[in-house]
Amino acid sequence: MAGILDRLAGHAQPTRVDPGALAAAVAAARRKADPAAPAGPDGRTVRAEDYGLPTVQQLRTDLPVEDPALAAALAAARAGHWQPAAQLFWSVGQDWERRYVCTTVLASQAAQDDAWLRAWRQAHPQDAAAVTVQARSLVDLAWQIRSSNRAQDVSRDQWDGFFRMLNEVPALCREASALAPEDPTPWIVMLPTAMGLQWPNEDFTALWTEVVRRAPYHVKAHLAALSYWRPRWSGSVEHAVHFVETAIASAPRGSLLTLLRLDLLNSELRPDDQQQRPAFWTGDQVRWAVDEALADLAAADPGQLRVGALRSWLARILTLEGRHAEAFEQFRQLGSFIAFEPWSFSKDGTSLYLTTRTTAVLGWEDAGRPPLPPLPQPAAPPADSLFARYFQQI
Amino acid sequence: MASGLVGGSGGGNMAGTSGRAVRAAALLVGFYLLGFGTLALLVAVDVVSARLGMSGSVYARILVGTAVLALPILRGIFFTRGNRMRKPPGVAVGPAQQPVLWQRTAELARAMGTRPPREIRITADVNAAVHENSRLLGLLPGKRRMFIGAPLLIGLSPAQLDAVLAHELGHYSNQDTRLAGLVHRGRASMTNTLRLYAKTRGTGGFMFGIYKSYAENYLRTTQAISREQEHAADLAAARIAGRDNTASALRQIPALDAGFGFYLTHYAAVGRTYGLLPTADEYLGGFRHLLADPRRSAELDAIRSELPVGKPSPYDSHPPMAERVAVIEALPEDGRGRDSGSAVQLVHQPAPLFAAVARADLEPEQAREQQLDWAALMHAAGRARAFAAAGPLLGATAALSGGNASLPLLLDLVDQGRLDEVAAMLSEPKRAKGTSGLLRVQHLRTEFTHRLRALVQVTLADAGCGGWPLSWSRDSVFELRAGLLPATATDITGTTTSAQPLDAALDAVVALRPSTEHLRQLMYQLTYRQ
């Protein structure tokens, strides 16, 4: 499930992971014989139970959130029944973040087999949720046809199918939005569609206005829009930084939108040269972005659906920074549902998580189990970082 | 034909290479010893087997087995050249037919200090070569032939052709040693033996292993010699034809090679699978149209200015082209400049000559095929290609509806909701292998769309509404006849995009809710309202 969703949200093309981390992940995968105890860089292992961390068996990558109603609706859809799905959307109501997650999970099921969805559509042609799920399932299907290869490796046939699918989406989203004008979900589904169809910047901006009017701080929507502004689609690094800083500046603390900055650091700002990476991750710019994110997280509603997404980025980058006590704390808080970036970058969904976690725990042990440092104070970004330019402008 | 621009070439300046040459010669002697030794061993096996009084069938099998093993050695040593030049490619042209070409070749040979060829043959490929039918392990000189590819006559300037021919003749000039020629022939013998063994199995595979390691050692040793010979021939060419003409000729050859390959697949041989050819004189001669086209020329400029820097194989007898060009371009200015025009001006009556070369090159049965002018050929080939693509779709339509397959009948099936049923009867696209569910349905629909587009094109072409016009700058694509389109068919840039309404109508057929209405309407408008 995480694959297509996260590709759309953050990584429309092959996900990029620190190759160093990837090597570790591969090594971890090879040690599958004893999956509960992934070894650290020097071969030492960590018993998850000793630290109150989930064991490998407890880790969940099948669903992005712990949500029994969603799990039940998904199981029912697999069995060909649409009623639990309809019921689910009814009860989710205007929790837009959750509504979007439910839409993507059920849509990816419909992209495989849509018999239940067609039955639903037929029974309730006026149900906006069903229309939106269908629209989103076509986005999934489009990306499956296209594959996540680099653009130059996608065949003419794949592009044909990709565009054919995406071209069906706008009409469905319009239909859904007419049925439920206040619901941002159809508009959010339009974001990856517009990206795939390579809409001009001004059209995309107009679409974005419709999204934020309905859900100003929707995390997944922001991630989807950020993808559009990346250099590989229709923007540039400058566009992306500008988008991220504008979004963070206009949101209250606790919105979790600081995770956009962490995503950006990893995907666009990280140096290509392996040699320069350690210095990059331990530099002032990263420290500032992480501190801001920690403050954002501290102010967030702990029940917010995307808290785990921010924790995941923090756990990863804090480990890279060598701030092991704080990283360990994020791992402890994260829980067992880990279908988030960057963990979903590793093929099995868990190996990057496990190696990073082992590094954090062992680092914390080596430092003599230091206590958690106090929450950092808000500060301005380092003057020489790309963020500073946009940060001050806002 | 071993010698030439692309393949290995014999002879050359041996100065400073004598140590390596001696080692190469020793290895060559070893090669012959290995060959004759193995032969002796095989004969001995036969003799001993006979003496041991084996049963008839066993003895017969031993005889056959030893013969199979001996054959590659015998052929490698004795028949390497003779075999390969029994039927020389191309068409021989005599001094009476091509006086200018002959005179020019004779002058070049004199300037290079070597004897001119006894025969000049014009071939159908991008190559120039001198070949000698030497005898007795290459120890005795034989009949010398020069081969000139027609594409070079078309694509090189006169001075560039001089440079290329001088280079080839340079391999046989006075500076060459007989030893170097022998070394080269050894290479050919060895590769030939090796190739023959590569086809065999069992003990032959063992022999292949032995010869392979031996030949690799030999090739590596002689490679340095060959490279120096190539540089020497290049320098000799530069002396005769001038620095700039030689350098530009070397740059031009990869461009012509790529360009001619493209020309064959996209123009001259585009309809060959359907029995369609251009007229004989244009089969090769048409290359000039492609070279004259500004857009294609710009594409070839990219090759000319940036030579491919392939990783050189240790067995390659030629240095990389980029390296050869760099050596020539580093020579001091000689004031000779660059000439222009085509070397075809040296040819008397090129059209019938190129026609004869084309006929000699095409297989006998091809000579009977339909010959068309370029415009007719491109249209006929485009239609044949589209018709072939539409074939399975018509077949599926006939099978499902039981009627005479046609576009309207197919659209009826789509209207009945049987689109995916039709699509499932077409050949499975590679992409769809192992997929299931909706993803598979969509992959199959993509394949369906290709064939539907082809069927629509054939239908429109046969109704006189469009075709595949000739363009030397672009690939051949279906175009509706001008003026048939609704006025709306302009894109954002203001250019008319003839395919657009057609594409929209095709998309509607394979949409989520398939609709054939647009396509039916468009076909009606186009075919009845002319």
C-alpha cells in the first residue's frame, strides 16, 4: 500500500535513499534468519523488547494508520462488499486527513479489482466518496502502468496508458466535488493527476487554491503539491523551497508541515557526493530544520493522523545527525505502524527502519544512556542556507 | 573482406615495433605448429585405431570424430582467404566505364608508392577496402582489388575520398613489410578457425578453449602493431589529401555509417518485408536526399562533432576514431583547406551504376519486387505496415461477430460492451505479461488502441482521405489530407495538428465508458463530405 501512495506524495520517480543506508538495509535483509535482531554497524544487536520497541513481528506496513474500521472496510472490499466502505466514509465525516487516507487505501484495492466499487457506484451514484475513490484508483492505475522508472525509461505504450488513465480523473473529481463541495479530497486527488498531466504552473496554483481553501494544513496534500514543484516534475529546487517555506510560515505551530522541510533536505538538498553527506547531515541547516520540526511536533495534537510521518523523518535524520537520544525517543513514540517515508523507501518497508533504529539505540547506549535534551528554542535559519532567503521573505 | 575502414587491415609501418613483430611472428609460427601438430595427432589416432583392429562402427565413429575436429584447422589455415573472397561483393567497374575513378586511384597508388589494384568494385555498404587474394599462407602476393562503397561516393567530398583511398592503399605501400602482412593474415586464419570451432560441441569445445586463449594472446600482441599501422596510413593519407580533408573524412565516416543505416531502415528498405522497394537507381542513390536535408544533416553534425568514444576492445585492430582524428588534427596547418561537393562527380553515369550495385546487393528474389518512386513507396509501405498491425484486430472482429471484419463491425462490438473481449484476443503485449486485474485490462487496451489506430488509418487512406507522405526530415507518419479537418484542429502554438481530433476519437473508444460515437462521426465526416 505504501508504495504508490508515497510515490505520489513525495517521490513520483524512484525513491532515493542514502546508498550507505541502503547497503545497511541490504545487509539487514540478508540477516533475515534472525529478523528480531538486526545488527548494528559493528555487528552488535539490539533486542527490541528490552527498550520497549516493537519487534519485527509487531511492525505494520500494510496500513498507514491503526484504524480497525478502515481495516475492516478494506477486508470487506477485498471480499466484494462495498457497504463497510460506505459506512466508513460516513463516520469519518470531515476529518479530511483521515478521509484522504481511507480514500487512498481503498482506492489502491479498487485499482486491483473494482467489482465492489462498481457495485457501490451503481447502488449510490450520488455518493461523493465512491466517486473520489474511483478517481484515486485511476491515479494508482496510471502510475502502475507508467511504473516508477525514470521518464526516459518509460515506453511510449506506458505513457499512452498513463495519460489515458489520468485524463479520466478530472471529470470524476469534478463530479465528486459537485456532490460534496466542501470536501477537499477530490481536489487533493487532482494534485498527482495535474502533476502527471504536467499542468502549467498557473493552473496548478489555481488548483492548489481550491485545496487550501478547504483544508489549509492538510499534510498529505502538501506532500503531493511539493512533488509537483520538484525539479523532476514542473518546478525547481527554488520553487520547492519557496513552496515549503510559504506553507510552514502560514501554518500554526503543531501543523506538522515542518516535515516538508525534512523531506526536502533528503530529496533535493542532500549532496549527490557520498563523501559530503556526513558533513551535510551534521550541518547547521539540518540542525535548524530538525529543531523546528521538534518544536512543531511538541505543539501538535498527539492524535493527529500524520504525527507518525513527522516522527519517522525526525527519527531518521536525528540518527544521521548523531543525536541518538532524541532519535531513540522518536522511535519509542512512533509505535509499530511504520508505513511512512523514509522507511517505505526500502523494498520490504522495514529494513531501513530497523538499521536506523539499531544505530540510534546503540549510539544512545554508547553515550551512556544520556537523558533527553530540553526542547530547542525557535531560531532563524542559518544565514547561508537556502531556507534563509525564503524564511525571511515571508 | 577483412581490410577496410571498419575491419582489420594488414600491412603498415613496422618501425619501432620489431620486437613485438618478432613475438607476433613467433606466436604465428606457433599457431601453425599447433594446427599441424593437432592434425598429426588426429591422424595418429586414426592410424592407431586401425591397427588396434576395432569394430567397424567404432572405427567409423573415430574417423568421423577426428575429421570434424580437423576440419576447422584445415579451413583456418588453407582456405581462410580463398573461401571468403570466392564471390567478391559489389560490381566491378573497368577503366573504360569509370575512367576518372581509375585515373584517380592510379595516381593515389603512385603517390603512396604501391601498385594500383587490378580491379575496382563498387559495393553497397559504408566501407572502403583493399583486398589481396594472396596464396600459400599469404606468402605470395595475389590479385589486388579495391572496394568502394557507394554511400561513400555519395557522402564524401572528392578530397575526402582521396584520403580514404590513400589510407587503404597506404596499408600496401612500400613501407610495409611482408612480415606484417603475414601477421595480419595469421589473425584472419586464427579468427576463422576459432569461429568454426565455436559452432562445434564436445571435444570441439575443448579445441575452442585452446584456440581462444592462444588467439587472445596473439591478438593482444599484434594489436599495438595494427594501431600504429592505422596511424601511419592516416598520416600518409593526410600527406596526399591534406590535413583537413583527412580529418573531416574520418569524422564523416561514422556519420555516414549511422546515417546510411538509418536511411536503409527508414527509407530504402522500409517496405522490403512487404515486397516494396524504391527504383533500383534510388535504392542507394536516394541516400543523397537524406544527406541534403537540413534537419537530418544537423543530426549527423552531432556525430561529426562528437565522435563516439567507445571502450576499445583489446583485440580491436583499429584505434578509436576519436583518437585517430585527434592525431590528424594535431598536424601543422598545410594550407590545403577543405574541398566541398560530392565524390559522386568522379563517377560516370552514377544512376545506372548504383542500380547495378543495388541489384547485386539485393537477394535474387528481391530483384523481382515492386519498384516505386519515393512518394509512392512511403505511402505503400506505411499502408502495408498499418494493414499488418490492423490484421489481428480484423481477425478478432471476424471471430467474435462472424461477419466480414470491418471497422464499423468492430465498433459495433465495442458498443455491445465487448471491447475487452476483443482486446484479449490480440497478441499479449510484453508489458502485460504476469499482470492481472485492471492493470492488465489497461495494458491490453493500449495494444488495442494501436491496432485500432492502424485500422482507422488504412480505412481513411483507402477512402482517399490521407496517407503517409514522403519527408526526408521526419519519420513517415499518417497524415490526413489537408483541408479535410475541422477548423478547430489547431493546438496552442497555432500549428495544425492533423492527428488531434482522430486521437481524441480513438481515446473515446477505449475510455472508462467506451464511446464509438466520436469516431463514427469523424469517419463519416471525412469520408463522405469531401
